Amino acid sequence: MSTMEQNLIGNTTGLSRADKVLRYFFLALLIGTVIYSIGGTFFGKDNRLNDYGLADAALLLAVFIPGYSRHIPGAHRALRACEWAVMACSLVCTATVIVGDVTDHGVRPDPYNMPWNVAMGAALVAFCFYTILLVSKERARRRGLIPPAS
């Protein structure tokens, strides 16, 4: 199985029911924000693609995170907590982008307002925790604990 096939949303081997539900929840949220941001660009008062692009990037990361550390033998609870931190930060990022869009009534506020700063901080924390997961999975693969993709 190739690396791309392992990361597809339909590939649920080794995942729990909760992981599957979380993957599909974040996928639905991602599709909704993409449609809303594109529709808002064509039919709205202001172009908010930068804000929603950040939220979409965080949500795209959250789509593949549930169950990410399950394939690592002997994975500690800390790695599972990192998964939950990535998912929580992605939700915070998306929520603050939506709140920022609603509270300014479609008029572009200052470039670095409070919702944008919170969204950027949440995305940064999500990417940092994802890096921890990525490095730990790669270290386990190099040690031979995870079989290489064939």
C-alpha cells in the first residue's frame, strides 16, 4: 500500500469507530468552510480567502490526525494527547475565523485583529503538535517498529 493510500479518508484499517467519526466530522467541516469561503468570495462584500485559507489548512491537517499514532507500537498517551491538541487547535482556528467574519459584518477590519491573531496562534500550535507526531512516527519507522510502505 502506498503512502497516499494509507492517508485516504476511506482507509480505516486499524482505526476505532471514534477515529472514523472524527475524520468524517473534520472532512465535513472542511468541505463546508471551503464552499462558504468560495461562495463568500463571489457573492460577499469582502474577500476573506486569507482567513478561510488558514482555517482550511488547519482543518485539512485535522482530517488525517485521528488515529495517527495508533500505528506506532508502544505509543504513549502523550502522542494521543498530541492528536487531540491538533484537533482542538484546528477547531479553535476555524471558530475564530468564523467569529471574525461574523463580527466585522463583511467589512475588512485591521489586518491583524484579535480573531486573526488567535487563529494564527491556534494554527501554529496545531502545526507544532503535528510536527511532534510526524517526528515520532518517522523515528518509529526508522527503528523498524513500523513496516515500510510497499
